[in-house]
Amino acid sequence: MESEEETTDTEESESSVDKLLRDIFGDDDVNERINSEEENTEGENDTDESMWHKVKEDDEEIHLLNDRRFIVGERELLYLIERTTCSECGERIDSSTIQEGEKVAAGVKYQYLCINAHKNKWISTPFYGGKSLVALLIQLMVLLSGASWSKFAAGAKFINLVTGCSRAFYHHQLLYKFVLLESDRFKHIRHSLDIWHKAKKLAYMLGDAAKKAAHRSLLPWIRPTVNHFWYCCNTCSGDVQKLIKKWFKILHHVTNEHEWSGGRCNHSKDTNAGVEKWISKDSSTYREFRKIVVNKEFTGNFQYYTTCKQTWAIENLYFHTLLHYCQKQVSFGFDSCVMRNQLAVIDYNHHLDREIQQARDGTSVPFVQFSRKTKQLVAYDRRVAKSYTYIPDLIATCIRQTYGARREAYTKSAQAKKLDGIATNLSGDITPSSKELLNSRKKRKTCGLDLSASC
């Protein structure tokens, strides 16, 4: 039975270990490690037109895209037409004859006569392949920016903005899928695991051992051992055998043995100055330490750590960029989901190495946010705004797909058609029509009100 003094010492040891582990790795919050990457561009210039300054007008599509577009009120348009002149005779327009013509997607057409009865017309949008160019660009704006058509259309309705119909938006998406090519061969990719999680597991294995009174002398060696693991992964040049050989050197180092038959430590002699808590080879603490270092479960997958990679970048892609294009609360069809995933990857890869934003005096511009881990304000370097320079070419390629497209081009992919054959619910039963379900619900409500009726 432990005495009160032994219990107190054990609790203090556990507290010291837990504090050290938190100091090394912080709280287990993935978002805390990555949330500064996407949020540190707050305040980006909403009027940035740099993506269009570098575009060369090599073809018709790019020439059309370079034109700026504005939102104009209906009264201002009518006011402008009233003051124009006839394209045939040059006389003024008879304002009483101005009327709206046939419907134009995301635009308007006016027909009118001059005082000499010559017919004139004016259309607010150019046409491309027989389709309203503005309507096509609005659809691509929604898709390529990661927005949803339903939210955009609802907002447009709030200000009485003419945008085109949702059917055309989803219809044209079937064409755009051919632009964002999907690769199903990734043989060149090398499989790696996150070294951060491996190092954390090592720290907790050592920490659990150091919590025991007999092995308390392991506590000052937790951080150096974790650092040594990082060093080995970073300097093994992708060779797992070299990684293992470097890793096992720690077994000699902790005993103050820095040169031995067949090997030596890579640090300088000055590194050992001031170190007094060496571990004796004959101690139970060393045997426990050795058991952790050579543990087959820990060292058995070292081949996945030879690149010294972390997955924070992928987590950043998922938690910020991908969820921007594929919101969890919105359901997408297979083809649409694939396109949005590809757009997220293009966006992320294109802006991966953005430079640090510089102030006029040459210093970096700071970005401050509240850290949930430390409960304090933390400053980061603000990155320059995203350029999206790939967008003009992508839009031009997409609208080019619509030119003269045949009916059979507007079809789902083979994979999407295959998924359509899967049961739409877990039971596998045929889902009743919405009308049948609604009538059944109304019938239950009616029967509930009439207690004398037989249901």
C-alpha cells in the first residue's frame, strides 16, 4: 500500500510529465495548427484585377472576358436609350415606342422606333455560340468560386437581379466536367505518414514510463529523444536503414557513450557540456528506455517517415479550401462533387507558396488571432492575396465547351450513372413519391382530429 508521501510524489511526477508533453505538442487540436494559413489574408483587396492584367488576348474567348461588366439599374438603361439616336438615319428615338423584347438569360432586350419609324434594338449582353455570355459567366462565377447556385439565386432575388435559371446552371455543368480532367493513376506518389503524430506517440510512450517513480529520471530525456527522432527522419535521405541506424544511436548517447565500435554520435563535444542526468546502462530505467526505442510496433513502419512529412497541409486543404468548394450542408451530385474537389485542389496548389505581405518599410504585415490552445493572442505573417491567375484560361476553356455542343454532350459521367442505380435509402425499398407521403401525412392529421372516424 502506497504511503501518502509516495502518492504525492507520483502525482507531482505525472503533473510534470503532462506539462512537458503539453509544452512540446500543445493541445490535441488539428485546426489550431492550420487555421492561420487561410485566415491570414483577411482584408484582401476586393477590387484586385491583377488576374486580367496578365491575360493575352490570343483568341475570341479571352477578348470577350477582358471586357468589364457592371450592374446597371433599369431606369438608367431606359434613360440612356431615350437619348440615343437611330442607327439607320441618326434621328432621335421615339421614347413612347420603347418596349422590352423577348427574354434574354441574365440580360434584357429593348426594341424601339426612331421618329422616322425605323426599327432599332439593344441587348445588354453579347452572345457566344447562341447563348448569353453574361449568363454563362455568372454560372461559371458561382461554380469556380465554390458558391452554391441556390444561395446566389436567393441573394439575387433579394435585390431583383436577373441572373438566369438554375436549370441552365446544372445543365452546363455536365459540359464543364470534361475540362477538369480526372487522373486515375497515381503510381508516382510515395506513401508517407505524418511524423508529427509519430513523434507525439513517442513522447507519450516515454511520458508514461517517466510517471513511474522508478523511471523518473527519463523526464529530462523526453524532449531530446523526440528531437532526435525528428533529426533522424529529416537527415536519412529517404533511406529507412539509415533512419534506423541513426535512431538507435540514442541508446548510446543517453549513457554518455558517444563513440563505440562501429559508430559515433554526430553532435559536437560541446553538446554534452552541462549534462549531468545520464542514464546508467545497468539501471532498470535504461532497460525501459531501450524497450521503447527498439519497440517493433514503433519502428516497424519507419519506411513511411523517411520523407519527414506532415499532413497539416492536407488538413489545411480539407478544413479550409475543400469545405469552401464543397460545403457540408449542401448536397452535390457525383459529377458536381468531383469538379468541386478538383477546383479546390487547383486553388490550393496554385496559392500554396504565396509570399509574405510586405509593408512600405519592408517589414512583414502581421495578422493577429486568438489561440484556443494558449488562450492568448498570437501573431502570424500575413500572406499576399490570392491571385487566381488560372481563372481566365479556365473560364475560356469552359465556355468553349458550350460552343456548338450537341445534345448527347449534356450527359452524366459513367460513374455517376452507375451510382444512380444504387438504392437511395438504407432499406433498399422504393421510396414513395413526395405527393404520396404528403397525402398520407395529411390523412393522419385529419383522422387525429375526428375521434369518431375510423382510420
